[in-house]
Amino acid sequence: MFNDAHFKAREMIETVKINAKENLKVPGIVPKFSKTPGKIKWAGLGLGANNKEIYQEMLAFSDEELDKMKKDGII
């Protein structure tokens, strides 16, 4: 798909900057309208950005449990 001429012509794979050094290939906007084609403005929050909210506020993990999961490479 990344090298397919039709996909390239329709901009079906777009490159979005995720930080100062990295880009991410993502699916393009579908459908494509001539007057309002749509645009991907950002890739979203970084990996793990909501860990504290999810693991501690929603799942009630302690600071120690969260730190251990980080240390063990689980999250």
C-alpha cells in the first residue's frame, strides 16, 4: 500500500509529526471532498500520556504499583 500509485494519488497514507524527531504514517481522511477535504492536524497524545489517569484514577493502582509496572517494562 505504501508504494501503490493509487494510494499515493489519493493521499491514503499520510505522514504526521509525533515529536521533534519522529513521524508516523497514518491512514488518510476518507472520504475526500473537493471543498472540505479534511486534514489530520496531530497524531494525538504520546504513548503512556494517560497512564496515571487510567491506572490510578480509574483502576486504583498505587504509586508503587505504577512505578513497578514502569520499571518492569509493562507500561
